[in-house]
Amino acid sequence: MQGLDTASRSHSVPPAPVIAIDGPSASGKGTVAQGVAGALGFHYLNSGALYRTVAVAATRARLDLENELGLHDIALNINAKFYGDHVELEGQDVTDAIRTEAISEAASRIAAFPKVRSALLERQRKFRRLPGLVADGRDMGTVVFPDAALKIFLTASPEERAARRYKQLMEKGMSANMAALLQDIRARDGRDSDRAAAPLQKSADAILIDTTRMSVAEAIAQVLALYKQASRAP
Ligand code: CDP
């Protein structure tokens, strides 16, 4: 009887709440998600960093990026660790390596393969721990955490997103070209939205936040207010 009791009690423990923040490239998801996680003391999952790390591992292994089975194997087995913004692959710091333009492109390509996505599913779900999780990506609310307490679709106009990326690159002392950045953002939007596997799309139960004319602080405040509302609802 004791065993039964324990079992039924463990079933009644509600899972850690999740705030899913999805949206297109350079919409500010990461910054907003980290701000929300910090304010609530929640864990944070940057799922894009996971896809980027698989892209780095595949590139380093000189794998053909069309080799879906090979990519599946890498995605399933990579030894990657995430510490805030820092990422380690096989014990090596790859924080900067996952952010290059070549890896952005490779990540977006390999993310289109269903076998890569399925290999990363459980790994992403393991980030769900008490007191809660803020997860950002493309399919957090639609595929990975469909029971999220709050689903946000964060976006901004392509021009605004290109301008933000331009500013970021300038601040890092890197050269950038606005027209090329805009073209790249449009191409990545197209690839993320048109792919068959977990395409980027706002689900009916996600709340749209357009940050084109909004500061980061305002966007964070809005998500926190929505979460307060959602967690009060019966
Ligand atoms: O920095 P950016 O917003 O462009 O990308 P990211 O969030 O770091 O994600 C890198 C790539 O991984 C994107 O181009 C997406 O195609 C892909 N991705 C995905 O397919 N699903 C996710 N949940 C997160 C990222």
C-alpha cells in the first residue's frame, strides 16, 4: 500500500511551469527570455544554442550537412553543457564558435531535418525543472512544451531585426552591411517558416508581442504581467 501511495503522490505533483517564447531570428527572444527567467528565478533554455552546437560538432567532424542520419547521431550523442550564455562542447568553450555567420547558416539548415529535431527533443525537455523554465526557440510552445503555462510569439519587423543585428555587430567591432543583413534575415525567416518539420508559426494559443517599437525592458515587463495573469487563472 505504501508503494501505491508514493506512486499516486508522485503523479499528483504538477510539473514545473514553462514559459515558451518563440519567434523569428533576431527578434530579441533570447534577451527577453533571460530577463524573464532572471526575474522569476527560473531556469533558461536557449534551444537555438543547442542547434548551433550540433552544427559546430557536425562541421568539426567534417560531416556532410545533408547527411541526416549522421546528424541524428551527433545530435543524440553530443556532450554539450550550457552555463548561462556559455556553451561547452566536449569540454571546449564554443560560446563564440556557435555565433559565427557560417554556423548560423548551418544551424538553420540542419534544424530542418526531422531526425535532428527528434534527437534533441528529450534533451530539451530535461531543462524543465522546478521552480520553472523559460525556453526560447521556434517550436517551444508548439512541439517541445505544448503544455506551457504561457506561450509567447515574439516578433519585430525584418527591418528592425536587421537594424538590431547591425548594432550588435558594430558593438563587437565587426563590419556589417545593412542590405546583406536584411537579406539574410528574410532568407532565414523563409527557411524557418517553410520547412515541413516544426515550422516557425504562431500557434492559436500563443500571445503575439511585436517589439518593433518596444524596449527590452517593456517586453520583459509585458511577459511577466502575462505570466502573472496566466498563473492566477484556474
Ligand atoms: O540567433 P537566431 O535567432 O537567428 O537563431 P537561434 O535562435 O540561435 O537558432 C539558430 C537556428 O536554429 C535557427 O535558424 C533555427 O532554424 C534553428 N532553431 C530551430 O529550428 N528550433 C529551435 N527551437 C531553435 C532554433
